[in-house]
Amino acid sequence: MSAAITARQRGLVVAIITNDRRFSGLYKAPEVRNYPGFPEISGAELLNELTAHALDAGAELHIGRVSVITASGGMFYVGYGNEILESKSLVLSVGVMQSSMFRGEEKLLGRGVSYCTTCDGMLFRGKRVCVFCLTPEAGAEAEYLTSIGCDVVRFGFDVKNRDISINGDERVSSVTVDGVETDCDGVFIIRKTIAPNLLLQGLSMQSGHIVANNMGETNIAGVFAAGDCIGPPYQIAKATGEGQKAALAADEYINRKSEENERN
């Protein structure tokens, strides 16, 4: 929200893509006592105020789980739900990834493992896919796969504490849950959040955090990061300051690219 407010002040068109704010750890905090200017405020109240400020500044709000980010031709394409947004630059403020990955998930990502039913569902039409439904909305995505002709095997919330592996050498061949193997051609994992380097291939990570410099620049040109995702301390005031810096850096990047395009 802080990045969006600053980017709007610089005249940029801004889209915020986020899960339902009630999923946020900040929203669940009963009291926040160290945010300047608000000595006694709940996390929900503070997040609501920040959101209202960003929207009043002219930012667009899109509710959905980002499942994939691709870069092509100097642009970024962000897939969420059944939609795709195009952008000249990105500010990642995705918090800290809490959930662990399944065995074989990272190895087979893009080779049968996917997080985006809209992006990849048609590749598995007429084939069997296993869908791990780890959010309340995931059932709708499993139903979508069924509607386009996939043979869907659905696993629900109860898999969170079970022994799971995704199997295959060059491609997904099966999944194993508590010793029971199910043959399949693909796996869709629908979580609330996805690790940033799995969303955007090639993004540099260290100790679970996005590697970024003092202005939020990552190793990918045009991609910036701010907040808990770039490391501790995990404090709201720190995160909002980093969001502001990342937005300024994104604005500078966009202006520089525009000037380069004009010269060419």
C-alpha cells in the first residue's frame, strides 16, 4: 500500500494485486503500538486505513492469488485468478513465505507442477491431474479443471500434515500421499501464497528472503521488493518505508526505459 501511494504521487498507473486482507498477519493483530502517529490501533484498522489511502490516491485494487509472473519484451505479465495484468515494473511485497514445499515440487515446477489453472489447465485436457486444495477458494479452480475436460483427483486441507511427494524424472508421473501412490500427468497446488522465486523464475533469494539493495532493486531489471520479504526486522514502519523507496526506484526505472526507447 505504501508503494502504491508513492507511485501514484509520481503519476504512475498502479494496480495492487493481493489476497483478501483478512489473510494478512497484520489484519489479525489485536494491537499495534509502534506505528508512528497511531499509538493504539488494531492491525485491521491500520490495514484498512492504508488501503483506503492507496485507493483514494487512485490505485486499482485487484483481489486474487498471484500464481505466475512472466517477463517478455520488457514487460511483466502477472497472472491471478482467471486474469492477467501487464506492467512495466513490479514491486513485490509478498511477506514471508510460511508454508513448506512438497518433495519434488521445485524440481518438477514447469514440468507438470503448476500453480495456475488458468495458465496451464488446457495443457492437461483429457489427462489426469492431482489438485491440492489448500485455500477455501481452491475448490473452484479444481472445478474449472473438470469443466475443461481434465480428470481431477482432489486433495483437501487434510494433506497439510501428511507425507507427500511429487514423483517423476523429466515430467510428473504420480503423487504419493502417506504411502498411497496416484498416477497423474500434472499437479496443481493452490496455496494462499507462493514463494517469490517460484512465482518469477530467476529471482535471487537468500535464506528465504528476496535479495534486494537499499532501494529495493532485485537481480531482475524492473523488479523491486519491499517489506518482510527482503528480511528482518519484521516491522510495519520499516516495510512502509521500503515500499516508498521501491516505488521511487520503479518510477526512475520506467522513466529511464522510456528515454532509452525514445533514443532508439
